[in-house]
Amino acid sequence: MLREWNRGDLDALLELFDEEVEVRPALSTFLAAPVYRGHAGIRSWYTETNEPWAELQAQPERFIEADGRTVVIIALHARVPGGQVDVGARIAHVVTIRAGKIVRLDGYDEPQNALAALELEQQAQATSEAS
């Protein structure tokens, strides 16, 4: 997914997502919506995320398999238009895939929050199963 994102290949990017996908992106305070749905939503999310930057690259640092989902720790590198100012951040995506397509993507501004959220979900499931 990040390869297609970085290349700006929206058609290839959309092929990876289910038509009914739900995306709750990281850094959503800078975007028009907290949730994007479907392929139209993916297009909006991509456009809004890239719009303020001269360059934006997302590089995966780590993949963690967790309870049928994948946590991807991502290093973002961006350049401000017209300047030599570089900006960096680390975020995380929790990706749910069914039938080979991404059906849900939850973004976290801080990677440790993604891991903590998954741990809490797993604890809640274990508690409900024990009841």
C-alpha cells in the first residue's frame, strides 16, 4: 500500500482497498474528515493528505501481526513547498484485510497508541470469552 501511495498511483492504491473500506487516518486533525469511506473516500484522503506538501513519503519501519490484523509502524518524511524545511513523524496503521482487500484502516498519531489499543481489545475479548 505504501509503495502505491508514495508513487501517487491512485488506481493501484484503490485496487488494494475493498469498495466498502473504512479509513480513520492518523493525523486526522489536519484533514477535512475523521473517517473516509469507500474508494471516493480513499481518493479524498490521499488528496487532502498530500495537498499541503511539496513531497510526502511514507516508509514502513515495522510490521506486527496481531489478532488477524497488521500493525504497520510508519516513518513520514515531508517537505514544505518552496523551502528546504523537512518534517518527520512516526505514525501507525492497524490494517484489517479480508479476501485480499483492506476493509479497515485505523491510523494512530503515536505508534504506541496503536499497540495499546490492540492489547486492550485482546484483553476485552479474553474477558468476554471467559465469562
